[in-house]
Amino acid sequence: MTTMPATRTPPASAGTRNDLRIDGARLWHTLMRLAGIGATPRGGVCRLALTDLDRQGRDFFVAEARAAGCTIRVDAIGNIFARRAGRDHTLPPVMTGSHIDTQPTGGKFDGNYGVLAGIEVVRTLNDAGIMTDAPIEVAVWTNEEGSRFVPVMMGSGAFIGEFALADLLAQRDRDGVCVGDALQAIGYAGPEPIGGRPLGAYFEAHIEQGPVLEANDTTIGVVTGALGQRWYDVVLTGMEAHAGPTPMSLRKDALLAAAELVGIVNRIALDHPPHGRSTVGCLNVHPDSRNVIPGKVSMTVDLRAAENTVLSAMDAALHAATGALAARSGIAIDVRQVVYFPPQHFDDRLVAAVRGGARRLGLSEMDVISGAGHDAVYLARVAPAAMIFVPCKDGISHNEIEDARPEHLEAGCNVLLHAMLDAATRR
């Protein structure tokens, strides 16, 4: 478990803007206070979207934002926007943010860091007496994780018009509770319309959720974009039969074909380096009996790539391989695509600002691409956007042992501070 820093970074002084730094100990303390809401015995956090614990987390954010002088708006899907006024209220805001809902066995930093780094940026500007030209906003997006309700990245998707509000409000969890009722129950069914307003820029600070930065002993990941994703539900249908009397040559074993398909899926990614990814994450066997030849297997396939041409080639390879496997094995194979996110490239100017900020602050940096989905991926469709990654221990995330070093979190927040300050200042 990482401990709180022993020393406290002094508040920003009234020196030059290049000297401006956030208060790392204050950021850490705020993160640990939020982590206490839904804390688990193993040191993680369970704060599922639109539960009472989520309400407590939201109330905490709103209180911190108001204490920092922000006004609060909540839209109809529960997205929260904390606004620090600028000199010119007609300018579109420069926004940062992320989410505070977690996985059932989540960690302290995924999403939470991006939200509270935004609050720390506001506090630092207050300490230094700096008024930006454009307003600054910090967003908390509803149901990013998708653990309780689908779709994932619900709030940011609604903000950009990807989802219809009525459809989202009707979505139900495993207990039959719908999003609309859950929002009402926690008091965050807001009056504001969803989206439909310009943004000057969107930044999101985040732990990497992977091992690349740590492996390269690098503090700042300059995120150039996010991998595109295609998800599939695959059903292989053969014939159940008694495991004893049925000769090997006369079997229609769906699991045997599925096992071969797992290897094929893995090979598809290896054939499309450097950013090809492929995963079989779920596999269900029917009838799941010791002495019955499996007659049906349901499985998932997840393909990812940095370029749409590559992702399309991987999709074609999957369909060609399953067609050939079906013909060869006599097993019927149905492949149904259920999710498609095109690859998303972030704004060149903002990416350069992140890179330049890291160098100006004397921080090690490298270009990386995000393999996971983030709210910034949706925001990039309607506004210039960029992300800042910092390392997490052993690349572990979506896990109670998720951890990050205070000095890395502080460094990433300093890069965020300067990137937002530059973007919110007239040239």
C-alpha cells in the first residue's frame, strides 16, 4: 500500500506561470478521502454507478468543488459539471474530468484521479490568484465502467449524442432497477439538458492501466489516441452425445472447435503488430457435464487496433477463419458483432501541449496509445481532446490492489494544470 507523502508541496506562489505547481499532498489527501467511500477490506473500492455509495461520492465531489468556488450543474443523465468562471463567459469552457464509479473490485485511482486532479487544478489557480480567459470545468461522467448498467461510458456517450436519453433511462441492472429510477433515488436526475454546447478543449488525466510506462521508467504518457474495438458474441453448435459410446471420428464436439478458435483469435492479433489486440474473455459450455460431449459453446471475442484499416483486416480474418473452421469441423459457427468503437486519434495541438508541458516541467515522457475506452474517446468526437497517463504499479487496474505513486500523480496533475491554463488563455 502506498503511503501518504511525508512532505507537503508548498502552494503555488505568485511567480511566473511556468513556476506554478499543484499541491501534491492535498491531491493525495483528497483521493484518499474519496477512496474511503465504498472502501473494501483488501484496500480497493466498490462504488457502483447510481448506488447510495455513488451518491456519497458525488456529494463529496460537489462539496469539494463548491468549496473551491465552483458552480454546479447536473444534466438529465446525472453528469456533474463544476464550473470556475473565466473573464469571458462567452468563451467555450476548457474541461477536464473522468468518472467516480468503480468496478465491484475496483481501485482508488481509475477515474477518480482524473476527477480530483481537475479539482486540484482549480484550487491551484485559486491559490495563485489566476483568472483564466475561458471558464474551467470539471466533469463527473455517469456510469463509465458499465459494471451495473450498460452501455459503458454512458454519460459521456449521451453528452455527445451517441445514445438517446429515453433508451438510457430504461436500461436495467440485474435486479431489474432502471437507470431513471436509480438517478431519482440518489437525487442526481438533473434538470440540465444533455450536451449540445461547445467545448474549447477536453483533457483527461488517468492512470495508464497497463505496464508500458512503468516498464520504460517513464512518468508521463502522452496519449496520441485510443485503440478501436470490435466485440463479438460467438456461438458454436455441434451435437451433445455420450462420451463413452461415441467414437472420436464421429463426434461433433463444439468445445474442440472452440479451443481451436481461441488459438486463431490469438494469432489474429499477433499477425497485426504492434497494436493488434485480441482476447477471448468468456467461454460457456453446454451442457457442462463430465461425460457428455459438448454440443454448444458460447464465447466472446474482443479485437482492438489503432487504425481502422487494421481493425477491419482483423475482422475479415476472424470471419474467414470461422468460416473455414465451420467447413472443416462440421460445427455451425455464428459470429455476431455487438460493439464497435472506431479508433480515435486525439487532437494534435493538445497532444503537443501535453508533451511540451511534460518537457517544460522536466518530466520523462513518451507517446503511448490507450488500449482501453475512456470518456475522452467520446469527447474527442465533438471537441479537441487529449489524455495524460501516469504509471500504475505493475500495470494493474480494475483490481483492489491497483496502486500509483504520489509523485507520479502529482506530476500528471502538474502537466494537466499547465495544459489547461494554456488552453484557457487567449493568445
